[in-house]
Amino acid sequence: MQNFYKTEYTVQSTEVDSNWKMRIDRIVELFQAITGTHSIEIGVDGPTLLEKSNAFWVLSKFKLKFNRLPVMDEALTAETWPTTVKGVRFGRDFLLCKDDETLVMGSSEWCTLDYTTKEIRRTNSVCYPTDMPHRDFLSGAGEFIRVRETVSDEDFNHTHTCRFVDIDTNKHTNNIAYLRMALNCFSPDEFEKLNLGELQISFLAQTFFGDEIKVYKKQTDYGFYIEGKCDNKTVFNCVLGVK
């Protein structure tokens, strides 16, 4: 049983933005894809977790630090490995490299929910191999930060109605959909001008098919703060740090 997973990957034309750079939502989807592959190898993939522990995985937050974004047709190495396993939290890190150059560093925090009650499960109550050796180094994405700005009507950017393509196998809005809501606060020209250093997004509440999410964007001294609300309840927030 390997405590990490590593694979080669080439950026496709369908994954880049108007500036030929790999979109951040596709980077996170790549991270989740190789996480899924590694989870199968260590026996904690979604179907196995459901069968053995009556539970399912939920990504609660992730952070990315950028040296630069990959470009179309670039051949990369993607790697992921689990880090902390404590209380109710599972940590997992991610690297995206070009030869010896590190392009993107990632860190994430996961939890498991009981399939019947939807309550958070403790790490020792599910079929995770806690006796597996864990790497003692981190990606370099940095610690998660606690940021909560106050947004007003002046910060309102757009409304997103959750549709079929936003819903995952757990019947709620997928985290990638929330990330795209945050990124859609920018025009192509605006995003191209950003000297993006890092991005952190936290998923705070569930939404479902048909829910309307109001998205707010506020410029700050560190970059931008983005928040999504449904029925006046914050469901996600996102921090974009610029260099």
C-alpha cells in the first residue's frame, strides 16, 4: 500500500482559459481525480466507504498556492498524499510540477458524514487505514487562514441557480460548482490582469438543486473576498490573494 499517488498529465485544450492557461477549477478537478484513484488503492474510495462504514467523503476546504499556472499542452507531474488524520479531519496535499519546477501547491481538509444521519463521523469510526505510514512533509501551500469579511448589497456580483450539472452523487451542490461561482465573478480581462498568488475556499453549508445562491465580491488589501449566500446563510467563502 503506497502512501502517495503520482501520475503524468498533459493539459488539454478544453481545460484552459482565454489566456491559454489551465483554469483553476480544472486544477482542482485533477486533484480530486487523482485523490479518487489513490483512495481506491488504499481502500477508502466512495463505494467502499459507503459499504463498510455507511459514510461518504466531504471536502470542507482547500488552498492552492501558485508559482505559475500551467499552459495548454504542457506535460506535468501530479502527486497527492494524505497528511493529518485527527478527530474528525483528514488532510491531503497536492503538487503539480513541470520537471523540477513546482507550479501549484495544494492543501485540503476532508471529513466523513454518516450516510443515514448526515452527521460528521470521527476518523476512527470509518474504514480508513490509520496504521498506514503517512509522509511527514507538506506541499508548501501554507496554513489555512481564517478570513470573514462583511459584504453588502454594493458587493453583489451575480446570482447562480443550482442546476443538474452542479449536483453530485450525494444529491447536493458539488464543491467545484462553488469554485466556478467564485471565479465567474471576474471577466476574462479582469482575471488575466490578476497576479494571483493563492486561493482558499471553504464550504460551509449544503445547497441543492434549484437553490439560488447570491455571490458577492469585495476587493480587499490582500486581493478579493468572495462569498456565496443562500437564504441569507453563507454557504461558501473564497479568498484570492494577489502578489
